[in-house]
Amino acid sequence: MLLTITTTNQPATDLGYLLHKHPDKLHTFELSFGNAHVFYPVANQDKCTAALLLDIDPISLVRKSKGNENFALQQYVNDRPYVASSFMSVALNRVFRSTLAGQCKDKPELVNQSMPLEAKISVIFCGVGEQILKNLFEPLGYTITIQQHILDEHFPEWGISNYFTLILKNNCTLRDLLTHLYVLIPVLDNEKHYYIDEAEIDKLMRMGQGWLESHPEKEFIIKRYLKFKDLADEALEQLAINDVNNLTNQYAHETVTEEALEQSTNLNEIRINTILSVLKEYRVKSIMDIGCGEGKLLKALASEKMVENIVGCDASPTALARAQKNLNLEQSDFLKQRISLIQTALTYRDKRLLGFDAATIIEVIEHLDQSRLDTFKRIIFEFYRPKLIIITTPNHEYNILFEKLVHGAFRHPDHRFEWTRQQFEQWSNLVADEFGYKVHFQGIGSQSEKFGSPTQMGVFIRNE
Amino acid sequence: MNNQVINLPQLSLVLLVGVSGSGKSTFARKHFKATEVISSDYCRALVADDENDQTATRDAFEVLNFIAGKRLAAGKLTVIDATNVQAESRKSLIELAKRNHVLAVAIVFNIDPTICSERNVLREDRDFEDRVIHAQYHQLQRSLNKLRKSEGFTRTYILNSVDEINSVIIERHRLYNDKLFDHGPFDIIGDIHGCFDELIDLLQKLNYQITINEQGYQIIHPENRKIVFVGDLVDRGPKSPDVLKLVMSVVTSGVGYCVNGNHDNKLKRKLMGNDVQITHGLKETLAQLENESHDFKLKVKDFLDGLISHYVFDDGKLAVAHAGLREKYIGRGSARIRDFCMYGDTTGETDEFGLPIRYEWAKDYRGNTIIVYGHTPILEPEWLNNTINIDTGCVFGGKLTALRYPEKEIISVSAAQMYYKPIKPIGHNVVDKNDIILDIEDIAGKRIINTQLLNNITIREENSIAAIETMTRFAIDPRWLIYLPPTMSPSETSHEANYLEHPREAINYFHKRSIYQLICQEKHMGSRAIVIICKNNQVAKNRFKVTHDAIGICYTRTGRNFFSDNEHEQQFLEKVQNAVSKINLWEQLNTDWLCLDCEIMPWSAKAQSLIEKQYAAVGCAAEATLHEISELLLKTKNRAINQVGEIEEKFNKRLTMINAYRDAYRRYCWNINSIEDYKLAPFHILAFENQVNLDKNHLWHLNIINQLCDTDANFFKKTNYKILDTNNAENCDEVIAWWHELTSSGGEGMVVKPLDFTIKTARELIQPGIKCRGQEYLRIIYGPEYLEPANLEKLRSRHLGLKRSLALREFALGHEALNRFINFAPLYKVHEAVFGILALESEPVDPRL
């Protein structure tokens, strides 16, 4: 990985004093993950360029982090040796420590002198689009030139990569430039090679002094720099930002997530409230939430006293572990008596699910291959056969109103299908007929005259 | 004094009843195994450390009940050593016996309480007051009458003196249904309903010799086969008395057995003088019996009265009942079981003809005992979960069917006419056997799977947990999923300079194990796929039981549909089907379906997102930065800073390696615009009807596959191979040279296999294949710079143990799954093995191996 810093401030070779590295020599430092070299491809009166080159050995990288499972299972083929990342920040801190500390023994007057500077990050990863590059650097006074690389020139149809070459120009002190790079490189890369703990907050506060608190993207910077939500919250508090919960994290994912799409309408909350009111209307005492995920509906049900027995099921053990945590089940014997979580699957019968009053199957069926729906419907309607079954699924027609969604696309990459209102109602009516249920439908979320609501719900009542 | 003989059914719950000190424990020690006896004193000690702690009584009895319940469920005779003098305490134990469908027997110790008091005084650990003994004695006296009559014991034995107690001899007898010792072979015959002529036809077809004399019929089989009738001998048909005569002679002469059908039972009740409705064909039987003697009718009554609900034969491998049997009922007796065996189960609802809707108990059946039954007329007998209904509605104009056991052959004769019009068409509302739903219990939790190739393969619970998610969210319908390919181990790490893998180690693996005849096959670099192809869509429905319209399927090594595009899938399968038809493999192999092990190219067809996100991405980032680094280093060097020379050389080399790496993955990518862009390389003909081919020489496989490939050279890709004799050094060198040639021109490498496919020596199961990957190919596995000497040294320590063990276990499971499928095992059995493979694949193992 490579970073170059160029100045045209005359005499340009003063850069050597500022960096404490003689322009006519090669300077090599041993770091835990490889070597850092500093050398000067150009060094004359008018222009001087210092290059910081990190020579990272990817194989020892993987070997070293043995025991850390995620890392160990990662293939040896990775971009870490090539793209600017937290390794670069560590190297900056080691190699240019005095510069960052504002020391310059030979020419102290240079420390606080603004000068024309140019930093070039040879390759950086940025998964959230090039706009964020501008949003991060422009408020700090940089003029920015961006080159985005194509994935493979032999296969132009594969399109463009998430790798950028970044040139930043500014008239500022070298110390500020390095400080900004120190913080913002790992923010962009979003993958830290070391464990992040509370000491990182102090480091961020120190490095961010004087610019971070007024940066328009400070929330984004803090969250990405610290990665762990708890730490980020703490840091934001230190910066006296109270409204932590209202953070909009518009760059969080490469593709817009289903939740983000639907967030503006706060659809999830409306959906849960609608389901709760149906469950109350039919006075159900026991409920199975099939495909409970992380337990959003379970959490809402937990505070409904009328429900005596709740079981959340999901095929995913990770989702269940998260639900367990979200519900604080370990902390409450009372809740534990009423709520249980089990791993099961929609296409296998499970005797543990017999005898419930109601089943809720919320935003689940679209994650099943359509060919498996026949099995699914028999398991729910024939074997479990509760009095009340609530099924919700996206209304595909409504997608057109989501600006961020490509036309015709599904809301989530794992959706195997999305149904129009007519398709859902047709399927539901057939199922209701076949198994002796009556069904009625309701839209959930804001209503568009032409396209209906974002979510559609079928409420199935067993014929007695 | 004569000995008092106590007769105990082999499986029963025995209650010893008597006051403290009446000698129950001594008696129990004398007559039963220590583990058969559960004493309340012992249970008290278990929970309270004190046999006499009366405050622990409640807990102690809970423990006692629990242990007794577990024993009875497991089919073990159990003796309860407690006073049991109160009706209340006996009641819960009688219920326990009922719940487990076992008989309860009481043995009452009714002796002079003063003897008991004296004994208690002598015992140091007892300080009972006489008051307690006397209270117990009075409770016992009050119980005696009830014990004799109405409490629900099958037998009650009352022992009235110490002498009598001492004289007891206990005999254990088999239950009536226990014919475990009879190994047949059997011919099991479905519902006859008075169709005598068809019965004779069928027996003759089965090669029975039938003679008639004044004693009645005499029936023998030259091979001493035996007949088992599933009941419903009478009603509706024309000759019920003749059928009775024949069956009675068969049963009394010991040539066969007959279980009780609901019609037989109703006739018996009528003959006994009970008031029964003369419906469902009973009228016809009664009219036919008018012509028979009173004596005969009496004999019939006794015969029918002696029929029992079901029989268990052949060490428990086979059971026969009229309407069916649950696993937990097998070999037991109770009123509920009798009812179930006669009528089966119903949902409690009735259909549009007013008949009860039958609950298909067989769908839930998971036992290893084969259950043969009748009762519900169907068009064709069909296996479901180890059960088979052989009532093919002869009296309704269908067929009379026999199942030959152990051959599992079906023999039928057609009815001469429709003797009775069915209320509803035969087969109506009968469960659709295709509509099989699996139970989570079929896969969840820790499992131990026994396979032909390896005993007791353990699937750990955490692996099942991981696989449940993959299986349910991504895999295809389990009915198609009859196999998953095992993982394959690479060769031992080579020590040759510049090589991590080299053919020599792969060859050595086999040579060391005295396996000399090998085949080395070119390894295609695409995506593994299993292709099932049927002669037509009807075969898919009949053989694979799928409900949708399809001629086959193509799925990945994790059981996902290979194609996300239905149209492509259809075109692809048609191409395979056409090729198979063209060389007429259907006839050549005598099958109408095939399961093929294949590789589908290009790699990019399935791995596009992996390539874009990882391989191409790394290449792109590396190339961009390495170019710039080289340029800057050159500039610096030109400034006469010579120290950078070494670094420059290193980074220039890196650039070269990155280019080689990019070339390596690019070779396996091309764009898919239509079905014509795919290439299919089949390399094993895994299975077809009645045959799994994992025991066949690889040349047999490749010979057929080459015929297939010749039909369409654009679509199919042949697998090049070399035969190798490991004892021939020249031959080995030749193969190694061939491997160099393959891999230097971009090939992934080769797989070295024993020519005979599956080999199990006395010591071990042999790996069915060892892969040996090429030098350039490995760049995309171990990183662009893996060949740097320093890197290569670090990489040489690889641990193959787990990978190899997984490869064998998965191979054994795949072999097992196919064998279960071709032997028509229940779906859950096939699925269990396939699921096991997927579960093992969640074992964390170095992904680069």
C-alpha cells in the first residue's frame, strides 16, 4: 500500500525536515505486520514527493491471527497488502510520529505553516460510493480528484470496482494533513486489523481535536472509526451529541437495505402494531411467531399480558441468539416462562408447534423458494392448524415508490419472489379454501391509491 | 404343598402389594433381576439419603414412576416393590401400565401382620410402630376385593401364608403377538372379504398346494412358506364361509396366521349374540352362513374370538396388523391397540360420503419394523416409511394382493367381478403418498448414522444446527436431493521446490495402501453439480414423488438449485435428456432415470459474485497500486538512491505474480448469454434404478459417459484420463508429465482415484479420490505470491487429517443415501444421510484444502 505526499512550497525539500526523513535516503521501519519504507521519487527546490510504502506479508497476516476464526477462514487472496487501511494509520503514527506531534527540531517555524500540499492515496476501498469521499474531505478544505478503477479490463461487463485512487490538495499544515489521513483512511476502509477498545475513543478525540466536532459527517466518522455501537455512542456523547438514536446512517451499506428503504415510513413499527391489534381482536392466548428473526414482534408481544405462551422460531441460530439477547430472556424468569425460542424450519413439521392459538408469519414467505410453498402451507394450515394465521409479505407494486430501488428489483437480495396484491390474494384464497379457513386482507403502511401499501397482510381464520 | 405358579407376561408391570415386613423385597430378590425391581425405599434414599424419610415419599414416588415409565417404554418387565396397600397409589401405576400398553399384574402378600411386626423389630434400620403396620394391614384388607375384580390388573395373585410365598414359581410367557422366533418366509395376504375363488387363484399363483378332504383344507408350500392374513376375511363377497374354512385350517394346522379385522370382529359379536348393525356386507355373510351347520358356526365364533390384533415376526423385523400399527404399539397389548389395529386412526371428521376421514398414521411412522396392513382399499400397494397397505379392493372389483416377505415382491390376482359396489371410488381421499412432509426430528440434534461403508457416523448437534438453516433456506426439495458429493482431500504437501502439491504424493497415498491400479482424471475447473435426469416427467412424479412438472434437476454441492433461471434449467435438462435418449441409455441400463456427478463450466456461471468481490477485486487493487509503486521506485532509483534497488526488484516481481494470478482466474471465466455457453462434464454415473454404481470400475463410468459426450461435443466435455500402475516407474513419470502439461496450459489439475472406485480394506476405507492441483491454479487459492520461497515454506505445514476424515465420512453417507434411495427406503431415511453430509460440511476446516 502506498501513500505519497507532495509539496511545491519552496524550498520543497523542506518536506524532509518536516517529516524527519532525509530526501536522499531510504528509510525503513520494522512494524509488526511488515516493513514501512519512506523514499523520495522527486526532491528538488520546486517539488518534493515523499512516498510511504508498506510491504505487508499477507501470509503471515493470516497465520498471526490464528484463533480469530473470521480471519483464519478468510482466504489468502485478499486486498489487505494493496489498499490503504488501518495499517496505514499505524504506520503514519510510527513513521511520522514527530510530525503528528507537531515537532520539527531543525525548522520549528514550518510546523504551523500552511503550504500547498498534495496527498495521493494510491488505492483505497470505498464501498459506499464516491460521494462520501467528497463529503469527508471537502469540508476540511481539500480539493479532491477521484479515479475509480474498473474491475477487470478483460471483462468490461463486470463493471467498476470499489477501489479508488484519491488525490487531495489543500493549503494547510502537514500535521493537519497527516491527522486527517490518520483518522479518515480507516473510516473509509471500514475494516480494522486490530481490536477496538475504549482507548480508541481517546485516540480519536485527540486526533479529532479542532476539526471533528464541526465536521458535518462526524457521526459517520465516529461510527465507522469505532465500529462498535457502544463505543460510538460513548464517543458521540463526549462530543455532546445527544440525539444518538436519530442517527441516519445513509452510507451504511453498499446497496440500500430493505429496512432502510422502508424506514422513512417507519413501516416495521406500523406492521407490528397492526399485527398486535389483530391478535388482540381475536383474543389469542398462545402465539407462535414463525421466522421470528431477531425478535422484533416477540418483544412487542412480551408486554402484552393477555398472551400467556409465546414461541419464536427461526431456522437461523444466529438470529435466535440475537433474539435471545434483544429480549433479555436470561435476565427475567417471568419472561422465560412465557417466551421460548426454538430452532426449526418452515419446511419441516415440528410437534413442538402443535396447539397454538395463532401463528404469525411476518415477512417470511418471500424468503422461501416458491416451489417450497406447497410444503410450507401444508405444515402451517394442515398440521399446526391454529385458529388464526397472519401472513405478511411485501406488496411488489409499491416498490415503484421507493426512489432508491432499481425498477423491477426486489427489496432484499434474498427475496425469492415478491407478489403483487392480486398474486398474494389469489394464493391466499386458494389456501384458505383448501384447508377450511376464511381470509381477509389489509394493507400495512401508507396507502397509495394506485399501488396500495408497502406491506400486505392476510388474516386467516379457521372455520369452526 | 403344591407350588404356587405365577404366570407373568414377558412384558408387564408387576406390583408387589403388602405391609412392611411381609417379605416383598426378599421375594423380589429371589425371583427378579436387581435391575427389574424398583423399590420405594431405594427411591426415598435416592432423593433424601434415608430410606425411611417419610417426608421424601412424594418425591420418591415421582422418581419411581419416572424410572418405571422409562423401563416400560423400553419394553422391560418392571417390578414395583412398595407397600401399594392404598388403592390410590396403585391407580397411578396401573395408569402407567396402560399408557405404555403393557399388562399389570398384582402379587399380594396377605399374611398375619404380627409376623410383619416381629420382622420389623428385628430390623435395625426400621423403627415402625405396630400402629403403622396395623393401619397398612387394614388398608390391605379393604383393598382385597377390589384387587381381585375391578382395579385393572390382568391377573391378581394372592399369597396367604409364608409357606405359600416360599413355594412360588414364576413363569414368564410370551405375549400372543410375539412370533419373533418365526422367520417365515411369509406370504401376507390382503383383505379377502369372501372372495374365495380369487384366494385360491392367488394361493396357487404363490405355489401353494391345496387339497380338500373331510377334515377340511390342507395347504402346504414346497418351500415351507407361511401365510399371514391381514384380516377382513368376511362380508360383502360371495363365499365368506369357504374363506373361513380355508383360513381356519391354515391357522390350526400352523401353516399360517391371521389377525383380527373389523369385519371379523363384528361377525364374532353377532355370533355371540350381541346386537350389531347388519350393514357393510354383514347381511351377505349371515345369509351364506344360514346354510352352514350350527357346529361350524360355533367353530367360527371361537376362531374369530381367538384372533389377536397383530403379530410380530422375524426378530421384530416384520409386523402384520389389519388397519395399521404405531411404532410404540408393536408387540404390546391393550384395548387401545386392539382398536387401532382394527380401525386405524381417524381425524374425527367425516368426508362427503359420511365416512370417517382416516388419519394416515403411516406418514408419522419412523420404525424399523416393516408394517404390513390392509383395511383401506387402494389401487396399487405402495411403500411409505417402511409400511405397506396391501388391500387392493378385490371385493370391489380390484385385486387380491399378496406381499412376499422377505422378498418384498407383490403378487396379485384380479377380481373376477365387482362383487360389491363401493360407497366411494377406490383410492378416493386416500393419502397421496407423494405428499410427504418431513419432520424436524428427522434431522435435528445429535445423530448417529450407520452406513454400509462406515459404522456409526456421528453428526454433532452444532453441525445439525448450522445445516438446518442451509438446508431449509437454500436447498431444493428433499425428494430430489438423493445425494450430495463428498469433499475431496488434496495430496500430502509436496517437498519439491516450487510445488505445494505434486502427483507423487497422491500416487503414494494409494501405493502405500497396496492399491496399485489407479486412474488419473483431469480436474475440470467449474462448479460441481449433480444432475438427475428422467426419461419423462411421469418418471419424476412416480419415482421421485415430486409434485411439480419436471424432467429432472441440476443442483450444486450444497443442494441448491444450480440454475436460478427456469428456462435455462429446462433447456439444459432437455439437452442431457436428448443425449441419453440418443444413445438409448434407458434401455442399455434398464432404467428411466439417471443421477450424474458432473462439473459445469464456466466457473463464473455460478461463482460470479465471488469472482467479482474477491478474485477480480484483489487483482484490480493490486495491479493499480503495484504499477504506481514500481514507477515511483524507478524514479527514486534514478535519483541515484540505490538502496531502493532491492525493494524495486521485489515489487516488480510482485507485479509479475499479480499478472499471473489474474491470468489464472480469467481462464475459468466467460460470459453466459445462452444455454450454449455452458459446458457439462459428467464423470460418474452415480446411480440409476436398482443400482448404485460406486462399486464399478471407473472405465465403466467413462465408457458410457464418452458415448454421451459424443452425441454433442459442443455441450459435453469429456474427462481426459490416464490409467496408472503405481509399480511401474515409467508409467508414473508419464502421468506426472501429463499433469505438468495439463496444469501449465491452465488446467486446474487432476484427481487420482483407485480404478475400482470404492475400496474398503480390512483396516480402513480408502479415499475415493485425491486431488492434485496445478502450480498456477493454486495462486487463486493460496494468494498470488504463494510461490515465493519464504511463503511456500510457511504454507507447507498443512493439516489434512480432518479434511481426509470428513471426505471419508461424507463419501460413506453419500453412498448410503443413494443405496437407501434405490432400495426404496422412506424419504426421511434418504434425507437423514444427505443432511448428514451437509452437516459435516459445516465443520470448520481449512477452506484452501
